[in-house]
Amino acid sequence: MVDPGWPRIPNNWQFGQVASVSVDNQDHVWALQRPGTLSAEEKGRAAPPLLEFDAAGTFVQAWGGPGEGYQWPNSEHGVYVDPKGFVWIGGNGENDHQILKFTKAGKFVMQIGRAGQSKGNADTQNLNQPADTFVHAPTNELFVADGYGNRRVIVFDADTGRFKRMWGAFGNVPSDAAPNPALPDAEERGAPQFVQPVHAARVSKDGLVYVSDRAGKRVQVFTLEGKYVSQVFIGRECKAPDCGNGSTAASTAFSTDPQERFLYVGNRSQAKVMIFERRTLQLLDSFGQWGSAPGDFGTLHHMGSDSKGNLYVTEVTPLKPENRRIQKFLLQPRR
């Protein structure tokens, strides 16, 4: 069930495309939006790029944008608030080859990579339009879904930014060679490399890495070291232009029970959230449809979950201005 009154946006601010969401350990919700996607008439009321709300939807603070000592992305894409309270931000714009780390108050801490410096999938110092980040607390490692320009998962030390390891689809060495676009449908296992973008990465409590290969129409599962475990296809029958742009597996989130029993997958082109048994990857249910009414989706993009099991979903490339939003879906007991 969607909460149509959530959140309450102050100051008559206007959202652009809402690219990403993260829920911190206080159940505060952080929404990253793109002021640059607003029209000239709307930009006078543009909200700052990053906004924090409490669980009830009350505004807490906002910040973000270019500043001294760091390179703000040209197109905001991913936000993640880690267990220590640091805020990680990446972008998918031209020359966005960096990840930024801030305090919750917006004080700059660290930058990994430099704008415009990527040398491809073998580069261990720079990203290439990184889509998403996640910090695995037990190992203090930053996992990056990299991204729109590369096709890999890359791991850094979350304190120092030191490179640790990386891998591609099936645990293969990531390659700059373009995969055959027919492979995801023509081969039973799908393409041997991720099909750009590698859109999200999340780590479960039992140490499994879930990678959203959006245009590959699948979620692949790995160990922390990058050993391939399994995969599930998401809307493999979905083909452009009859089914959006044909890319599906946009983002994942976990249920917040101790075993994280359920895996939620945001299906971009089929405009729904799919619910899987996480261990078996068996599809159980789904909800959503194309549209602009509360509970509908106009280009579903990213998701997060809070400690109560509620789900937060963002939208980009809107059908209507009403789709430039983040929606809160309240957990309903299964019957």
C-alpha cells in the first residue's frame, strides 16, 4: 500500500528526476534528485540535489552540488548512507569517473577517482559513470556497480579508497569489448559480460552480492570475493520498443527480517517491483504498473527499505511531472 502523502517537500521546492534513495540506520530517507533535469521555468524552485526526510516524511535537511576540493557529478545517479553514517554519491554523466564521500552534514571526506580520467575496465583508480555503492560493514568494503561506462563490480577499502578487487559477469575478468547485444536472449545463461549499465549492487547479511545487470535483464549473485553463485532473469521477454527500452533489472532491496527472506527487484521497463524468495530466487509476487497515479511507476529507477520493512522507490524520465518523485510503500502482512 502506497502512502500518498509521503514525503512533505518544503519551500515549494520542485524535484527533478529522482535518481536514488538510501535509508540510514535511523530510518531517515535520503533522496538524490537531478535539478538539471528541470525546465527553465522550474529551475527557480529547484530543490538541492540531496534531501533527508524522517520516517514520517518530515523534511530534515538538504545539501549538495559543486564545492571546493571535490568534483560533483554532472548527472546525479546514486546515493548510499553507510552504517558509519557517511554519504556516498556517484553520477552517470559525461566524465563522471568518481565517487564522493561526505558526512551527513555535507562535509567532504574523500573522493575515489577523478573526473574524465577513466581508462576502462582495467583501471583500478577511476570509475566510469558509477551507478551505485554499498558498504559491507563486517569487512568495511565499498562495493561499486560500475556502471554506465564500465561493466564490472569494483571493491575498495571504505576508509582509504584503496582498490581491493573487481569482477564482471559470472566472475569473469571485466572486458572493454562490447558484448553481442543478442546474447542475453540467444544464450541460455545470457551474455558472458555485464550489459551496460551495471546498475546496482547490494550485499546481504549472509555475505552474498546481488548485482543488477539492467540491460542484461538479470540479477547475478556472487560471494564477497566475486565467485559466481547464481542468477535470475528479470522480464527476459521484455523487448524494446514494445516494452519500454527493454532493460529491466534496475535495483534490488532486501526485506528487513533477520534472514532477509525476500529479495525485491525493481523492474524498470515493466514498471513493477518483483518479490522473490531470496535463497531460491523463486518469484512470489509483484506489484505496480505504468502510470502517474500513486502506486504507479513512470520509469522505476532505484529502491531502498527501512527497518519496518517499508519500501521506497524512485522514478526518472517521467511520464508526467507527477512521476518526478519518491514513493513509500507500507509493508502489508502476507496472507
